[in-house]
Amino acid sequence: GFEWRQSFSRGHVLAPIQQVQPSKKRGTLIRFKPDEEIFGVGAAFKPARLFRMARSKAYLFRGVEIKWSCAPERITDQTPAQATLHFPGGLADALADRIGRLETVTPTFAGRAERQGEAGAFEWAVTWSPAGFGEADGFIQSYCNTVPTPEGGTHEAGFWTAILKGIRAYGELTKNRKAENITRDDLLTGGCALVSCFIAEPEFVGQTKDRLATAEAARLVE
């Protein structure tokens, strides 16, 4: 029922926590700036990078609304100065927004699954475009616990394995014998996909966490 305030500098508390005033607000407001002694004189943030990060958090946590605001004089590209980031449909909304009016050969297949009794959840959105989204082989963007994994990993492997099984099963159902010859490379051509998983204690390859190595993630996603 109250607003509280406390300040810190270089890892140390500057003063005891203070009770400011009665308040019905919930949550935490954080203000911070780079310490010149640590980061150097003139250190600044890149608005475009922060905007991309905030936008990804908005669709990875479906339903969350993030209000973005940046001083116009800090912006040197197309990054907006004001924006409300909200994707109630999660990755499906994000994929639709990224593709825009691009021609696709299928509707967007999207969904979310959570394994009861296990620490794991998975969300996906995928479609195919003959235009390849301006890229010969389309694209796939994946995340683990909201951390981007540009080099993929076990969650991506499980995803494409499941898609391949589904396509082949449909071919068998419709008695299309050529379906059994479809490969993962065929699926990647023109494929546009977003993949996100949440797992406990993930393991990554390298310090930059570019590739997910958790074997359990492949089974969860597949």
C-alpha cells in the first residue's frame, strides 16, 4: 500500500529504503544510467537494439504490453520515438507482423503446448512463402527463455523433426507416395518460422548462448 525508494551505486546501497507515500500502484520502476568510471565517458545505449529487445519480450510473453519511449534526439534510424508493443496472439501475431502482405502458400500454423508436471513450455508459428521472404531459404528465429538463439539448437531440431513427421503423415493419409521423400531441407525452403521454449536450467554452447544444447528441449518440442 506504499511506494518505496532505494538507490544504489557500483554495487553498494547509498541509503536505507525509504517509504515515500501511499500508493495503489503495483510493480517496480527502475531508473539507471551507465557509470562513466565503469563504461567510459560518453557511453550510451542504442535505441534500435533496445527497441528490438523490448519488442521480442512483448510477443514472447503473449498479452504483455510494453510502452516504449525514447528521446527523439537519440534516434538516428527508423526506430520510433513512441510505441505500444502488444501481441495478444504471441508468436502468431509476431510472424504476421513480420511477413506483412507477403504471399504465402499456407495459412500460419501456430500453437502453444505446456507439459503438465514438467518444467517446460513451447510456442511456435510457421508458414511458407514462395518469395522466401527475400531470402532463398526463408528464415527461422528461435528463443529459449526469451534469450535469442541465432544458431538454433535442440529446440529447432525438435521443431523441424515434428513438422517433417506431420507432412509425411499427411502425405500417407492422402496416399501421396512422394511425401516420404520430403526432407528437412525441403521444409526450410521458403519456411518462415518463430520458435520459443521455456525450460528449467537450459544448457547453451558458448558464452554468448547462440545455440541451445539441452537434449530435453528436442523431446519437449517434438
